[in-house]
Amino acid sequence: MNELELYVHIPFCMKKCNYCDFLSGPSDEKTQFDYMEGLKREIAFYGGMYGRVRLSTIYIGGGTPSWLQESYIEELMEVICRSFSVGEDTEITIECNPGTLTKGKLDCYKRSGISRLSIGLQSADDGELKLLGRVHTYDQFLRNYELARTCGFANINIDLMDCLPGHTPEKFYRTLMKVVRLNPEHISCYTLTIEKGTPFYDRYKFDMVKLRAGMETEELPMEDTAYQIGKMTQDVLAQNGYMQYEISNYAKKGYACRHNIGYWQRKEYLGAGLGAASLIDEVRYSNIRDIGEYIEKSFRIEREMITDEKSEKSVCGTNLHADACVISRNAQMEEFMFLGLRMNEGIEKSRFYQKFGFTVDFIYKEVIEKLIYEGLLAETPGRLYLTETGMDLNNYAVSQFLF
Ligand code: SF4
């Protein structure tokens, strides 16, 4: 193993948003302290296990990492840098929420080597922010964004969310333009999904049923409105110098997020913290999801054999892993295709050959011919990628690559 990506999960938020089913939530100070101590022990353990391997990217996500007092992040970064090889060129991102950033925190992030901020704005409309249950206003976001620029951050992503209840292309256009005028290096536009167990699920479950049945909905945008919002987003961002490089991600030249590209290219990654996932040697490990158990076990981290119930194979993990899944060769190929084809430039044929010892044309000959015939897939001598129509019908197109 030459290098790894590192994901660090901070599961704390000031308040749970109405649509969110992530492993995150409010917490008291003692839990934060105990958790961060456990997290540092886990990272140091991996450092010993993998022999100070080089980290190509580090992503501190959550949750709301920027909600924590800065000393936690500073100490976390110190442990990471002591445990792994972190270079000048390592992309280091921290997720932030508007209203939580201060000059002290931003200066500390800079000192710690963090080079990229990902700010979760979601909407520039205060009414929509309220509906989403966000704890900030657009003005608070603006002040934090300007502060981040003053503190020298030159690589900022802004997360937005489309297809909110009542959304029209015009409404989302207003949010988009406010953000575009700020000239961030990167914009992510995710579509709202209604997840079970959230307040939004209770509120919009009937709309969801109607949407699936193609019936008129009351608040959630219908399929054709969602399509128009997506097209408008692509046009507006392209006109303003943002290249779409993945279904939901747009960047100025040279600012695509290397960490996420690594996921889509199936590079190996190590996940530390509550519920975090790792992909090592074609085994996907998932950490414990109960915070009390995680903290308790972090006092004595040790290697442990874990049996994958499906394949009945045993692999070496740690006592912080809840389970491990050995990815079969067929599943590796499927993932290679459906993750890779999320990116506009698609998959590199030579990487498929290097990895699997067969050409992609040999394995997927009929599927490739069919999708090219249907106008959903295109190829160059070195690559396969989805056409614009293929991107619109992404789910259908990539499902063809499942064995
Ligand atoms: S801030 Fe992010 S992680 Fe936290 S509750 Fe809201 S959406 Fe979820």
C-alpha cells in the first residue's frame, strides 16, 4: 500500500436538521472530550498498523466538525501528522457549518495545515433554511464566508441542496446566483432525499408515495420540475466557469475535490471515528455506531478477526469494527463501473485492465454496445463515459453493469 485517503468522523451537531439521517447529533462537553480522545487513540493505532503510510487526502467530516472548540481539531491534526506521512500536497478538508466559525478557529485550521473548507449552506433563503431546520441564516453564512477569505482560505466548497419542498427552477436560481457571485472554488448541489426516521419523512411521506406513482404532489417537486432544476443548475454553473465533474459536483479548474474522486475511483481509504467505513485490500470495514461502546473500546484497541457472514471469510480488523464485508471480484467490477461512471470523464479502460486482468470491453461487451446504441454511453480509445442523456438516466445506465 503506497498511500491512503483518511476520513475522520465527528458526529456532533448543535441541533439535528429536519431531513438528516447521518450519524450525528447534539452532545455534551464530556462526550465530546471522551470521543475526541478515543478518536486520537484510533488514529494513532492505525498509524502503527500501517507504518506511517502517506495520506493523499484527509477529510474531517460529520456532523459539524467546526462546532468543536479549535483545540480539538488542532490536537487531532497533530496526531494525524505524527501517525501518518502528510505532505505539502495532501488535500486536507474540514466540514463547517455557517454560524460556527470564528477567526480563532479559522487561524487554528490554517496553522494545522487544513487547506480546504466545505461549508454547508444548503440554501440562501432564510425561509428554506428554517424549513430544513438549519441553525443559521444566510447572513451568518456570508459573514463566515468573508471571514474565511480574510483568514486566507483559497479553496472553499459550498454545499447546496435542491428539490426542496416548493422548489422551482426560479427559486433555486436565486440561491445559485447568490453563491456564484461569491466565487467559491467548488459548489456541490445535492438533491434532497426524504429519509425514514426524520421529521421530513413524517411530513412528506405521502408526497413521496405520490411522486413514485407519478401523481401530482403538494410540496415536493415533480420529476419534470426536478429535471428542469438540474438542467438550469448545469447551465448556470457552466456559464460561470464551474466544470461539472460528477453528478452533484462542480469546480473551477484545478479545484475538483481529490478526496471524493478517490472514492469514485475506488482508491483505498481509512475511516476513523463513529460508524466510519474503510476500504482496505477489497474489504469494507464499518466502525461501531454506538458512541458509548466506541469510547469504551477505544481504551484498548487491538486487532481482531472478523467474519463476514455473507462470504463466511475471516479478515483481520480491530475491536472498533462492527463488521467487515469481503468484496467479491464481481462486486469490485460493478463498483468500479457504477462509481466511475458518476464522473463526467468516466472510467479509464487501462485502470480496469490493471485491476482485473481483463479488458472492460471483454467483460462488458454486450452492455457497452447496448448503451452506446441507446445513446447513453460514449467512448474514446482510453475511456468510457456517460453521455448527457446517460447522465440524466444514470440509475438505469449504471444498473446495466450489475452482474
Ligand atoms: S448539520 Fe449536517 S450532519 Fe448535522 S444534523 Fe444538519 S445535516 Fe445532519
